[in-house]
Amino acid sequence: MNFKTVNNITGWVVCLIACMVYLLTIEAGGSFWDCGEFVSCCFKVQIPHPPGAPLFVLLGRLFIVAFGDHPLNAAKAVNCMSALASGFTILFLFWTITHMAKRLLLRNSPTLNNAQLISIMGAGVVGALAFTFSDSFWFSAVEGEVYAMSSFFTAIVFWCICKWEERADEPQADRWIVFIFFLIGMSIGVHLLSILDIPAIVMVYYFRRKDRFEYRLVKKYFLWIVCIGGIAATLGALFMAQRETPDGQSFDGTVAGLFFLGTLLVIAGLYLAEWIGKKQKIFFGSVYVFLLLSCAVELFVQIGVIQYSIKAAGSFDLFFVNSLGLPFFSGFTFFFILVAVGVWAALRYANKKKWSMLNLGLWCMVFILFGYSPYVTTMIRSNADTGVDMFNVDNPMSLYGYLGREQYGDFPLLYGQKFTARPIDYKEGSTKYGKGNHGQYVEVGKNEYPVFAQEDQMIFPRMWDMSNEQSHADYYAQFMGARKLKDGSYDSSPGFADNLSFFLRYQNYYMYWRYFLWNFSGRQNDAQGLFTDNVRDGNWITGIPFIDHIFYGDQSALPDSLKHNKANNKLFALPLILGLIGMLYHFKKNSEHAIVVMMLFLVTGIGIVLYINQSGMQPRERDYAYVGSFYAFAIWIGLGVLYFTDKALKQQRYGKSLALGAILLLLGIPALMAQQEWDDHDRSQKQLARDMARNYLESCPPNAILFTFADNDTYPLWYAQEVEGIRPDVRVVITTLISADWCINQLRYKINQSAPVDVIWTKDQILGEKRNVAICQPQPGFPQDRYYDLYDVMKNYLGDDSHLDNRGYVNLPVTRFSVPVNEQLVRDNGTVNATDSVQKEMRFEITKRYLYKNDLAILNIIAANQWKRPICFSGPYNDLGFGNYLRKEGMVYQLVPVLQSPINTDRSMDIVLHHFNSGNAQIPGVYFDEPNRLQLNLLRRTMAELAINLCGKNRKQDAIKILEKADTMMNEHNFPYGMVSRGNDHNRQSMYFLDACYRAGDTRLIQKVTASLKKDLQEQLRYYQQLAPEKADGLQYDWQEASRMLEILNKLKTQSER
């Protein structure tokens, strides 16, 4: 058989293997994090969070229909879509490896012999299967998230440029390039990762067409463009700095200086490349120029085509609607008609002049826009006011903000603030517009940005995030050894050395290379790594004892719960070694192709690290963001096989047999990866996200308003309601989103079976920046020793526009509030129990200095509700001072006019016994990673609290029922009572459960829980004691907690024996 036939058959076999692996291990239903949101959006074609994924949503909908359009199959359908997309990613990876391997072997001969053919197939199989079983890619392949399909687009785009390279001399071969840009446009409707292929595409194009480029002219125009662009950028930066400098402050020309210095360095870099190349100076110089050009093309596509085309279209729409009185979308449509006419004219001119490069570039731009067109469906569906309608993208002006992730804010890259900085002023930027009520756009505020003193800013800011809501600033301070003062400031600011250290040690090593080595060397466990000095949690390993001992101490001394953690994957660095061999072999045999793969590897790895400028204390591991880089390395793993077959075939005797033996031996690497990775990637029986959502929703009384706080107590609930129809009467309100006017406005209309919610203020009163902040500051005429009616203050004082300042802020003159209680109403509608002592009014005091729009929205809802509907929270909440009025019912905390009533005992018992489920945690062998274990701990804690409450009411038999159910719901091997976790939180929860067992007198569980806890705590202490002092430093708190809990265990045992 010829190469093409063998290549196709082998590729499809590998694809089938990958698809089968992923289909066998996909999650049984919805997953945590964004998956619940995406499945909900696919099921009803709704709007996910910015920047959206309209193509993913449409394709997900098609798969759901193909699976019978049944709610119970929807998550499985979207998960299968991810699995199949991942399987086809492996197909295109295989064909990419074989293409490059063929190009390597055909450099010295025009045809392939059978031994070479087998070598190429072996390279493709080993490389593709190694990526199939890699940790990060497999994780994304089995859940309904965008990253699997994004990887598919990355793979097919890269394969297409290889096909173009193969056929570049054929007539109309450039159609492949146009097709590539169409795919890139489509991929934007899934995720932006595929545009990172562009630098590699440009380099392939250059290497294949380099005979058409005269280096003398390339260099000339490059230097002219760099000089003119650099001068223009420098002058522009000077002008902007002058305009933005507050009165009385010194002029800051640092950015302008950086542009000027950058221009000089770029020019110097070209001459340095020529000097290094010496006899190959044309090659080195050309590669340098086109590397920079490739990055420029990517930026043009990402910013110019993707964002500014929509911004320009929105500006046209604003003019047509507000100035010409035409309907919404008229200017948007006219803009693209104008673009079409302009492109048509430019194409005619290019054809007339025979400018093939311009012709190709224009067609590429056209097809990017075609591929990008599914975003029109985002605006169409948003106008339908769907249940999930993030950002309310119902007009072209809002689409620009949606694509630009406006709600997430901005971050500095080249020059910006230190995390210790405080703004000295605020500057107004461009005007923001929203869709008004009378067929026009209305101003909703200004884009405002802070101004910092020059001494509070630095070049290449990596420690920049001042916000401390997720402890980002505290993390920076801890990293550099700064101390936090009583006023919330820090005793020192980061210098450039601190900044560089954070970039290298945290952003590069910890948040990229650690993940890279997880995939190709081995992984320690599934505990999230947060601190670079933690030798116990989430590190990379090799599985080779003496190497791991150098970095992390004796791994055999780890507690059993870590040693036997299913994510403890020992790959012995074999994929890493093979990949490095392949990389060196590639550069030696075909430096041009190696440069292309290196570009893909770096841009999708270190390039992302540079661009996203990640802060510390991330809520989850971020390895999924770098899968494109791992994909590129898998190409080198495959090419590493060629190195060994090449050596074998050079042997005069048994060369072919040795080559075949090498391939079979190297197939052991992906086999090892599959064996090590399977158990922690098999989600085929796990249903915890859906069950936890059900637990929350069933805990709510009918027609409740449920406030949630984060992804994992919100998105699974959306899935349960929007897809499976579980408790659609409950209105889920995420507290972090109701700071936006669009989110508050969505409460005004019915969603599913949930009635509208009164938010007191009109749409105009919360439009844009209005009432974004209320400053709590006493005012004359408002005695501070009395309680004010909350509804009256919110409606008549804060709702009065005369109290707004020019930034839309409002002053709140009082901090003590009351909400009247109609006792008959709350007894009739079940808000309180018959035996409750009901307060005449709910009194509370706010101690915060500032209230943000989401705080005000919560207060408005409580005030306007007047106890008509149950108001619940998914967790304890006392930010606004009414924590004493929250009573737990099942998983939620209901606001009741009863003081210090911690648990609604009878209702909670009914919920626990008849509604609680644990996502198949009772089935032996089901794997739960750390985020899932946190949810199971919430469940166990809730049941322990109820049991303790029952014991306090002398209902010990009922308490035992609850505790025994908790035990049977969670298999000991899946979720042991004694287990290592960050801060020993898991064992702390188990100690609380043990306390409930002692109070109830459940001797069986006392013995079981005690034995598990004692074993783990003793193992922890032995582990900490044998660590070297410098390695134990990052675990001191856990060590102390383990000692404390073991001491308590011993005391409990002694007391029970008396």
C-alpha cells in the first residue's frame, strides 16, 4: 500500500481508539465550573459568559437534538461532543506528525521504503496516543466545556497549513490558507486559542515561499516600518501621557521611553540575528523578520479584525439609530455592506495589479468575518430574554463590550501599577451606551480608569492586582515577604527584582512548567497547588525516588491518602525525554519545521503566560489553558521515535527488526500513560454536580429567591433548572453578577416558573454607573441611634437622583435598618414555624464603609419582598449585618424574622432523608477530585450540623439516622474520613462529624471515623517530622493542626473510656 492509504487507515484507527477512550470515560452528567452553564446554554441556545461561544452553543444544540432532545441526555450529548472533538484532534495530530516525519525522511530520497513507512506510522501513533492519554487534554475531553473543541480547531488549522505546504506548488493551493482563516473565524465562536496558530502559519508560509521574498527588500521595508511605527508609537504615548497626567502631577513618559527603546531593540535584534547567522545571515535575518511579522498578524486579527470590526459596526449603529432615527442593527448591517463593497473594490484592484499577496490577505479577512458570523445569533437570542443571558448582548454596542470581556476589567502588561498602589485620581474614557426604552441608544456612563503616581508604577508589572477579594494582594505580599499592616496596607512595595521573581517562579514555573511536567513527567496528586514552597500538594514528579527526593523529600513517607491518590501518576519522565530527543532531532534534521513547531509551543505556552498576567491565589488549577503548547510538544514525542528508528535502520544487520522493536518498545510510553492516568480521568459514574444542585434547590421552600456566590454553587443549579427542570420555581441570583444593571433587570421578568422579583428601582435608576457605590457616611439630621425602615431609605432616599454625584455615587447617611414583619403572613406562608418567637421587625446594622450595587440590590430585594417569598442563601452570609436572622434548611440558609435560630430541624431532616444525594459517591471506585471532595465535605458538614442540632433536642435516634445516612452516602474508599488537605480542612470537617457521632452515641461510627482520622493524622506527623526544615516551612500550619487534632482525638478516647 502507498503512504496515503496507510496514513489514512492508521490515522482513523488512532482516532477510533481516542474516541472510544473518551466516550468510555466521559462524565455521566453535568460537571462543576463552567460546564453547567454551557450545557444550559446549548440546551436552550442561551448566552454564556463573555466573550461567549456561539458556535459551541449551536453545535451543542445539534448534538442534543441528535441524542433525542431529552433533558436527561443533554449533558451526555454535549460531553460526547467534547469527546468526539478530542478524538478528531488526535486524528489531525497524527496526520501532522506523519506529515512532518515524511518531510524529514524525504530530504535525502524521493520515495519511502517500507521501513521508513513503518517508522513514520510508529511516530504518528506514539505521539498521538501520548497526547491522547495526557493529563490536561484528557480532563477537557470528557466534559461539556469549550476547551476540547478549541483544541480540535487548533489541530485542524495546524494540519491544514501542513496540507497547504504539501500542495503549495499546485494551482489554487492558496485555497487551503483561505480555508484556514475561515476555520480561525469559526473557532472564535468557541474560544480564542486557535488564533495562536497564526504565528506558526506565517512561518510555514514564509519557509515554503521564501524564494519569492528578496531579503534586501524585506529588510529595507521592515526597518522603515519599524522606524515609522516606533516613532509614531512614541509620539502617541507622549501625547496620551500628557493628556492623562492630573493637574499638579509630574509628567510620566515611561511608556513613550519603552516604545522608543523597543524600536531600537527590534532594529538591533535584526543585526544581531544577521551577526549570529554569519554565512547564513539571510536565513537568520529573514526568520527574525517573519517571526515578528507573524506576531503582528496575530495581533491584527485578535484586535483589529475581531474587536475593532465590531466596535466600528457598533459606532455605525449608534449614528444610524440616534442621528438618523433608523432602527437598531441598521448601522451594523450597513457597516458590513460597506466592508463587502470595499473588499470587492480592493479585490478588483489587486487582481488588476496582479498583487497576489493582497488578494490572498483580503480573502482571508473576508472568511474570518464569515466564520465569525455566529455571533449574530448571540444578539438574536439575547433579544429573546433567555433564562441565561449573560451581559444582555441585545445590540451591537454591547457586543463589543461582551467580546472584550469588559465586565472582568483590564490588567497592565507593559507598564502599570504595583499591587501596593492606590489611585490618586480617576480619568474618564469613552462613553458607554446601552439600549434605551424609546428605540435609541442612551449614555450609561463613562469608561473610568484609575491614575497612579509614577512611583507606584513599574515596567513589566507582574505583581499588579490591588484587589483582595480573592486574596491576590495578600498572596503577592506573602510571596515577597512583605508584612500586612493594621490599616490594610503593606510595609514594603515590590521592586523590579520581586516582579521578575514572581514572573519566573510563579507565573512561569508554577503556573506553566509545573503543568507541562504533570503531562510528560508525572503528577504528585490532585490537591491544588497554591504556594511555590509547598512540597506536598499538586507538584510534578518523575516517579524516580532519588530525583523526587531532591525536590520534595521522601515521597514514600507521604500519608497513604496522598500516596494512593488516583492522580498520583508516575510517568518516569519518559514522555518528556522522548519529546526532548524529538525536538533536538527535529532541529538537526529540519530546522525550518522545528522553528514552526517551536513557535506553536512558545506562543501557546509562555506567550499565554505573558499575556494573561495571572495573579496569585487562583481559585482552580489552570492547566487547561496551555493544552495547545502540550499539543506542540506531542509532535516532538512522535518525532522522537524517528530518532531511534533512524539509528536502528543504520545498522547493517537486523536494522529493520531493531526499528520495529524500537517502535513497539516506545509504544509502551503511551501505554504507561494510559495505565497511570485512567483511574483519575474516568468520570463515567460521577453525578455529583447535578446531585449537589438538586440538594440546594430541594432545600429551598416553594417560589424561593436563592442567592449564590460562585461558579460551583451557581452553574450546576442553572443546569438542573434549565435542562432537567428541577425546581424551576426557584429564582437563582448570583451575588457577584447583580452589580450589573443587565443582571438586575433580568429579575424583572418571569423565568421558567419563577415569578418576577421587585427590585424597587426602575431601569433608569440603575442604568450603567448609576448607584454603583453607596458611601456609608453619617449626615446631619439623621440620628445614628435609631433604626430606619429599609424600604423607605432605599426607595425614597437612595432612589432620589438628587443625591447622586457626578460619578453616579450616592451617600448613605444611616447604617441601621429595620424590615417590618407581618406575623400573620409569615406564619401563614410557612416562613416561620408554629413554635417560633417572631420579631416585630428585623433589625440589623451594616458595618461596611462602602456598599456596591450588588449589596444594594440584595437590600432592595429584601425590603421589597416584605416576607412574601422565601429568601435563601447558598452559604452563611453576614456581609450586610443580618446573619443572625439566617436559619439553615438543608443546604441553604433562609432569612427568617427569628433571632438565633440556627437550624430548622424537622424540615432539614425531611430534606436530608428524602432528597439528599451524593453523586454516586456510595459506589466503590468512583473518583472525586479535590473540587468534588469540597462539595462532599459541604454535604457531610450539613448532615453533621443537623445531627448535633437533633442531639441538642434530645433526639439522638434521629441524629443517628442522619449520621448513618451520611456514612452510607459516601463510600469510605472514595471519600475517607481521614485525608490530607490544604490547612487540614478535610480532617477538621471529619472531627466535626466525629463530635456529632459522640453526641449521638453512635459507637460504630465513632470507631470508624476515629480509626480513619487517627491513621491519617499520625501519618501526617511522621511525614512532616522527616522533612528537611526548608521543605517543612510551607506546611507548618498543617503540621500544627494535625498535632492539635490528634491530641483532641486522644482526649476524646480517654473521656469515652471513663
